[in-house]
Amino acid sequence: MARIFISPSKYVQGPGELAKLGEYVVSYGKKALVVISAGGIKRFGGVLEESFKAASLDFQYDNFNGECSQDEIDRLVEVYRSSDTDVVVGVGGGKIFDTAKAVASNVDAPVVIVPTIAATDAPCSALSVIYTPEGQFKEYQFFKANPNLVLMDTEIISKSPVRLSVSGMGDALATYFEGRACTRSDAGTCAGGKSTGAANALAKLCYETLMAEGAKAKLALEAGVCTESVEKVIEANTLLSGLGFESAGLAGAHAIHNGLTAMPETHVLYHGEKVAFGTLVQLVLENADEIYEVLDFCVEVGLPVTFEQLGVKDASYERVLEVAKLACAENDTLHNMPFEVTPEKVAAAMLAADAYGREALAE
Ligand SMILES: [Zn+2]
């Protein structure tokens, strides 16, 4: 298997960058189809319109219907085809930019992703998570290219709910360990090959950045300000983790996250919050040196470390084993771990992670 590394063509991050969006987008097309929610237009419409006007870029809004479903993708493909738009721009959260990526890929148009939160590492990737119109997970769609441009306005993101950015840190926390496991097992990645030294180096920097800056950044975010520390964490959550997970590989943490869907009470938690707990479980499975460092970090920034914090009141062995069985599903990434993993081993690791977590919270 070849070593493969993929990434967006351009990544822009800084305070006030949204005001320059038109300047950037005009290099990709003459008229933008802007996928955005009604709330997004209210909050950012003024800045967007001024920036498009300054760049002499024509545009039309399309109100996102709230779900990244095949129906919504097909509808927007029709809108694109029946208009004279030639570039797709997604402004908002995960479902909006996943939809924008899918639409652009369908019509072979350039795509610009403008996240207004830093809650996951999805923006830079060449894949989207597709849901049913009712909001149930349906499938991953993989595209032939990553976004042409990802633009993060850190002034906007530092004003977004703190819990979302902390959740992004939880998603980013897994990247180094999952990549390391894939390298040890010689597993393939979402990029379609083996990992590179480059992807692993980015994943390691992602982890080191969180350890050095995560707690400081959280306090600054709570004060509603964008500091150097916040900038570094936004980069870790989005760029470092994004390139890291896609080209270095997924393993235990995300499989545990997927297994947790067997406990419906965890559905209200964010992706990164569940991935953080999955990271602890993976580290227990590996009996890794970093377990207490990661545990302390989670406690400090407020990521869940126990079943109770995940909203699970009944963590009986039978229920935990159900989660473990689902995490061990044939096509999931737990099999990228460099040793044999059984549902029994995973259930034991989950219960041990919960015990470590309870002890850490009691201190
Ligand atoms: Zn993730």
C-alpha cells in the first residue's frame, strides 16, 4: 500500500478574515452559491455582502434546511445547476459544510468552507457525514478532493459557545493516539493509503498544542477573547487534527464513540466529548504512558471522563458490553489497533477508564 497524504489547497485563519471572504472566493468563481442558515444570514449577512461587493463577486444565498441528507444535497445540486453559480460556499456548522462539500463534489465545482465554530476536525477533510432526513446517521461519503479553501475567522469562533470549542479539543485529543495506533498496525487511512511521517508529525503537534495551550485557551474563551493561545487551539482543532485524522488514520477512540450510540442517553453529548472518553478507553487498552496526562487534561478543560458525565446512569456490565460489541463491528476502526481487540477487552477498558475518571474527579 502506498503512503498517501491529502489536504485542502489553502487554509486561512485569523480575526476578521470573514470580511475578506469575497477576495478569496473570487479566485475560484464569478458567482457563489452560499449555503447558510437563516440565523447565519442574520449574524454574518452584513459582513458577507459587503465583502462580496468589494470583490465584485456575485452571489446567491440558499437557506439550509437543517439536515445534511441526500434530499438536501440533491435539492442544492438542482439549485446550483439551474442558476449561473460556479463556486459553492458553506458558512456555519458541521452539517452545512458537509452539505456544501457534497454539493460541490456532485457538480464538480470548487468549494470554500467557512466554519463559524471549532467543534470538530471535519472542515478540512474530503468526506461528509450523511444523515437521513430524520437525522439518523446514514453513511460517510468520500470525495475526490478536499476543500479548495477553509477559512476560520477566529474573532467569530472565539465568541461561539465555549463548550463547542472544548468539544473540538476532545475530537483533536484522539488524533495523535489513533494515528500512532494505525502506524503501529500498518493500517490504511481515510486518505486511501498508509500514513506518512508528515501526517504523524502534525498529529503529534496537535496533541502537544492541546497539552500546552488547551486549559489557557478555555479560560480566554470563557472571557470571550481571542488570544494567541486560542489561535493555537483553533488551529489544532481544525487544521492539525483535520489533516492528522484523515491522513494518519482512525482507530480506537472513534470506534468507541460509535459504540456509544448503543446508549441513547449519550446522544445529547457532542461528538468530541464522546471521542475524548473514547481516547481514554483506547489508552487503557494500550496501557499507554499518557493515560494520566490525558485524564488530567480532560478534567481540567471539562471533557467527560466517567459514565456519569456522559449522562449514563446504568453502566452495568451488560450495557457496557453492548457498546463494546458495537465498537468492535467488523467495518469499524477498532481493528486498526496493533493487537487483537475483543468486546470483552473493550468493556473492561471502558469500566477501568470510568474508574480512573471517578478517582480523578474525587481528588
Ligand atoms: Zn472526530
